[in-house]
Amino acid sequence: MNRRMAKRLSRIVETGGCWYARYRQRRHLLALDDRMLKDIGLTRALAQHEGNKPFWRQ
């Protein structure tokens, strides 16, 4: 495997890891109750807005 291919593969793996982490964080955010959301300074509406974004969007 040449250097260019290795770099592309590395980026693909890194992107996949980032997407999976984002997906998990958003699922956890949606699972928080109102007291927990208040503790971190979010409303239910903001949590739902963020939590319902597709994993590939920042």
C-alpha cells in the first residue's frame, strides 16, 4: 500500500470514529432528563434540536 492510500484509509477510519462518537453523544443527550439538561444549561428544545441531527452534521 502506498503512502497516499494509507493516508486516505487513515482519514476514513478517523472520520468513522468521529461520526460514531457524535452519534453516541447525541443519543445520550436525548436520554437526559430535564434536571440534567438544566445542570448543563440546555433546554429540552435545544437538546432535541442537537440530538436529532444526523451524525455527519456538526
